Amino acid sequence: MSKNSIVFTGGGSAGHVTPNIAIINELHKSDWEINYIGSKKGIEKELIEKIHIPYYGIASGKLRRYLDFENIVDLFRVAKGCFDARKVLKKLKPNLIFSKGGFVSVPVIIAASSLKIPILIHESDMTPGLANKISQRFATKIFTSFEEAKNYFPKSKTKVIGSPIRKELLNGSVEKGLAYLKFNRYDPILTIMGGSLGAKKINETVRESLDELTKKFQIVHMCGKGNIDDKLQNYSRYKQFEYVHDELADLLAATQLIITRGGSNAIFEFLALNKPMVIIPLTKNQSRGDQILNGTSFKEKGFALMLEEEDLTAKTLQNTIEDLQANRARFIESMKKSNQGNALEVIMNEINKFRR
């Protein structure tokens, strides 16, 4: 009997990959053959190859909501991506596709649809990205993280489940985290995560505020690829990393407060860990505004404080962090009461319906 086979897709940022990894880690315990289709050079390639999953790179264009000559060029790239994906899928013959969105997923989904392969989609944000807007018509079933997102998809095939959380994140060790950082157990740890690509304004403002912040906090700064500041390498009570893989669960276990962008997957992970956060979303000039909506929702539910990037200064950052620290117990209480569903279990049950 041939092994059950699933193909994952999604990329462009770590947020389109980490929920897939959460599911992949669970599937490893069963009898599924797992493959991944992504772009040839995206961050998804690095993250998936790190966990030793067979990876197929395809041509991919960028989906833009504005007029640009590159849109014409990218139409050809998307067409080439559909051809590439169809070739891979005909070879792999998967039971189904699981997509987390991002522009690379569109050619894969179009190719899968043409081959009559069932497609599951997960949308993390409160409003769907362009990739999932296009892909929804081909989807067999659609899952969303936010209740509000359900209104953008066909009701008959959409279910609200929250975000799939990597189980290993829930089992971090405070002791190992402190040992790795060489931090003490008495002063609170503030962790800054600007996303896999970093966040220039956040990085600059945090570094500008170090003298003040390190009086009260030990600081872990995940600043993104190429953003390490060599002048600060030996700065007391401040550790900087481009990106953290294996030690992340332990670092988060040791952390008291978090500064983050408003990416849905990350903030749902911090919610599951009961870590109060300051959300500094991408501006509307930098994005479609989804992080602002995500952040607003978490702020209204009492899980976070939000600071708009336009208002971000050394002073506003310090004041917001102090406010979060002063009310930390209240935020944790709200988080514990949240109805954070077991999204991973729901998705696993759905995937297993497609066993041959």
C-alpha cells in the first residue's frame, strides 16, 4: 500500500512557514510522506531544509495591489510557477495540499486544482491576503485564526480555529534559556522580535533606549538577518541574534515581556504562552494594514498594548514597556481566560480524513 502523501506550500516570510512546521512536526509521528513547494530563494527554503523535509523550488512572482510594470513580468513568473508546480505534483501524487498563503502558494494551488487534488488553506490575519483571496475559490476547506476573517470566505467551507502553535514552543525550559543567555533569574527579561526580516525602526529605537531599558530589564533582541550591531556585541544585559531556531522555546520560557510586530502567527504563539506584549505593527505604507487590525484586536481583548510605528520614539517605547510591566498580571489573567482553541488538533483531524 502506498504511503499517504501531503504537500505543504506557503512563503515570503517566516509567518507563512512556522504554522506549517507545527503541522509537519505532528505528521512526523504518523505515516505521511511530506514534501514542500516554495520559492527558489525565499526564507521558507532555509526553514524547511533545516528540518530535513524534501523541498521543491518553483518560479514565483510577487502579487501587488498597485499598478507596476513588474506585474506584467510577474504574470509570466506565476505561469511558469504553475507549470513547475504541476510537474512536481504529478510526480509526487499527494493526497492533498496544505497552504499557508504568501505569493508562492498561488501557482501551487492552481496546479493542484487542475489535477483535482484537495486543498486546505489557513488564513492567519483578520482580513485575507491577496494570495488567499485568489486561492479560496479552489480550496476544499478554509481555516482562519480570527473570528472576523470568516466573513471574507464562503461560510460553507470556512471554520475558525485559531493558529496552529508549534508544540515545542510550549515546552521550553526557563533554566536552559537563562543558561544560554547567561542572564540572571532575578531581573525581568524583555524579548524583541521584529520578524524574520527584522524591523529597522524598532531595532534603532530599542538600541537608542538601551541605557534606560537595561536598568530594569535584561534584553534579548532578535533583530533579523544582517542587522547585528557589532559595536553592541559586548553590551551588558543585552544579547542580539539574527534569528533563533532551536533555542527559541527556552528563550521564550525565560521571557517576561515581548515586543513584536503584529504578525498573526507570532502573536497567537505569545498568547498561548501567556506572554504580555507590545505590538508595533507595520504601517499602512509598508503593508495592507493587517498587522494593525491584528494588534487592535489583541489590544481590545486585553492581551497586549499597541504602539503605532509613527508614534515610536525612545520615550514612547520606554513608557509603553513600563505600562506593560506594571500591569503584567492583568494581561496574563486575560490571556489565561482566552478561548485559545486547539487549532493543531483540528487541522490534524482534517488532514487524516484524506488518508487513502
